[in-house]
Amino acid sequence: MAASASAPPTPRSLKRIVAASLIGTTIEWYDFFLYGSAAALVFNKLFFPDSDPLVGTLLSFLTYAVGFAARPIGALVFGHFGDRMGRKKLLVLSLLMMGGATFAIGLMPTHATIGTAAPVLLTVLRLVQGFALGGEWGGAVLLVSEHGDAKRRGFWASWPQTGAPAGQLLATGVLSALTALLSDAAFTSWGWRIPFLLSGVLVLVGLWIRLSVDESPVFKAALAQAEQRKSAAAAEKMPVVAVLRHHWRDVLVAMGARMAENISYYVITAFILVYATTAAEVSKQTALNAVLIGSAVHFAVIPAWGALSDRIGRRPVYVIGAVGVGAWMFPFFALIDTASFGNLLVAVTVGLVLHGAMYAPQAAFFSEMFATRMRYSGASIGAQFASVAAGAPAPLIATALLADYDSSTPIALYVIAAALITVVAIACARETRNRDLADVDAEPDSAKVPAPRGAGADAGTAASLRTPRA
């Protein structure tokens, strides 16, 4: 195929592509996580001042969850046009939308100024954030996956994944610095706006780097083939229709795989700011510092987990993370309950290291499931539809469980249940390591045959996917 024949990127150009994806995802996640942290710390007072503090936090997390509801819509829209027009153009658009919405939140009047219109406007801007992020993730990981080679795809594709802890690190670091420098009154009055306004500067930097990279050769080759089919009067289905027809099983596997990864992450990084400051009665600063240090370790281990998935496979590494996170939940809350900063740090750091075992191989794993001309749609739909059931309600459910039971046990069981779902999903998946993305065609899942007896699983799977499409 043309893509296979195209020259591979040089190490320098591949690093530039990785940098463009990483910086973009860092900015996008900075904006998204900044909202989550602010929702836990100040939005209950600023936008829901008439409510009981815990109820105000629940309402604040509800607006936080609304952003997740928009992510599947963003996945559908960006996936469709990303598969038709290319990854790069849509990535630029997602960055502009996210940055613009975040900057606008920093300028917003609060409930004290415009009353109930304030939470309504906040919700609208949160919807824009979610829509943009729904389209960002798939394009960023595909841009790297489709440029790299199969042998180290897990490692290189894991770098855009580090944008999540990098964004968390940046958002938490800015908030931690502000809460340390400002009084509670000053931070609540105006200091919370500063990190949102900083997003405008970060977006300009991200655009400058992202505009400097080229479209992936795999997509260019697939686009050329699509044009040939058009000229031959062959109709091409919409990407989303093709995904649901040919890759429905892969979409379900991706959704199940995200359950433990998504839920555990938001419990460890967002809900902890509520639990640690109320149930364990530690200061905001202490909780933020624990998340800050844990995010730095998280950033460092993700590429290592990605490299390990290149050696032993995507599925084994993913299962290590799912089982580990489930097993860690009871010790996680027990350590926080001691109200010791050292124990709090261990709880967060170990939890994020185990989460990284799921998050690192996810980019390559999901990319390798789908054909090139439906890969943006497939990967995005599988990832973002799961976020509605997983990450969106996670802080909300955890906070409600804490309010109803005044105990961490139901919350731990909630995460363990998600881990079991993920283990089942991965058990139903096929190993995708070493697949040539240029050779993955839109063959229905039901038509995929296992490798012949005595042949390697990867080789058999790849061979079953090389039948040209009509």
C-alpha cells in the first residue's frame, strides 16, 4: 500500500510530531482539569452560594459532569471530519475552542453579580470545553500513532497521554501557588480567575507548534485511495456508519476498557480534593500538593508503561493497571484518613502509577483497532462515549456516596466494580501489538479469524486484516 511505501519520519520529525501532540493535549487537559479543581474548591461558593456546602459542591460537580456529556458529540463531529479532512486541521480547531472557552470562564461574572444566569453561562462554556476535548484526544494520539512504526508505537503514542498528568500538574501547580500566595478571601474574590486567563497564552504557544507539523502519511495514502474509489463511482460510507457496522465489537471493548481508567482517575485527582478536605480535614494546600507531586510521577511512568506494552503487549499491561487500581482502593482511603501528608502522597502516587498502566497503552491499543478511514471516529467514539458513564459522574457519585453513607467503603466498591468491568472487556479484546496501521482494513469483527495453530497471535491477526476492501 502507498502508506507502507512512504518514507518513515526521521527521529527529529517524529519528536516534533510528538511535541505538537503533547503540548496540545497538555493545554486541553489543563483547561479541563482546571475546571474540575475549581469546582471542588471555589465554584460552590461563587455560583451556588445559597446551597449547603456539600450540596453546593454536588451542584458544582454537576456542571463539571456536563462537560463530559458534550464529549461524545465532539467525538462524532471531530471524528467524522477528521476522517474526511485530516487530523491536523481538526486538532487546531479543538485547541482554539477549548482555549477560548477557558479564557471566557476567567472573565465570567459570578452569582453575586448576575444571579442564576452565572451558573447557566458557566454550564454553556463547560459544554464547549467538553465538545472540544471530545475531538482532541483521538486526533492527537492518531497523529503520533500513524507517524511511528509498530515496534515502538506504544512508547511514542503514550506521550500524548502524558498530556493528562502534565495538564493536571500545570493546573494544580498554578492553583497551589495561588492558594499559598493569596488569602482565602483574595483567592475566592479574584485569584481563581488567573489560571483560566493564562489559558490564552498557552493556546498561542500550542497553535504555533501544532501548525508546524504535517498530516500523517497513513492518512494521506488512505485519502488518495478514497479519491480513487470516488472516481470509480464507488460510494464511501460515513465514517461513523462504517465504525458501527464493521467495528462495533471494538467500540464496546474500548468503552469497557475505559471504565476503571476513567473512574479511578477522577476519584484520585478530583474527588480527593473533597474527601481529603472534609472527611480527613486536611487543608486545601495539602491536598493540592499531594495531587501535584503524584501527577509529576504519573507523567514520568506513562512512557515506561507504554514501552512495556511494546514488549509484552497492550492487554497484559492494561490488566495490571485495572487489577492494581481495584486492589488499591481500600488502602487508598485508609491512608487519606490518617490526615498525614506522607500517607496522602503515597495514596495518590501509587494510585496514579497504577492508573498509568491503563492509560499508557490506551492510545496505541485503540488506534490499532480501527481502519485508517474510520480510525478517528472509532477511537474517539469508543473513548468518549465511555466518559459519559465513567468519568462524568465519578466525582458526583463519589460525593453523593460520601454524603449518604459518611464512609469511603461504598466509594472503594464503586471503583472496584469498574475495575472488574475493565478486566472483562480486556479479556474479550484481541492483542493488537505490532499491527501495521496501513494494513488495517474495515473488516467486520465477526469475520476476524484466530491465528492458525502454531502461528503467533499478532501475525495471525495481522494476516486476517490484510484482505483488501471491495
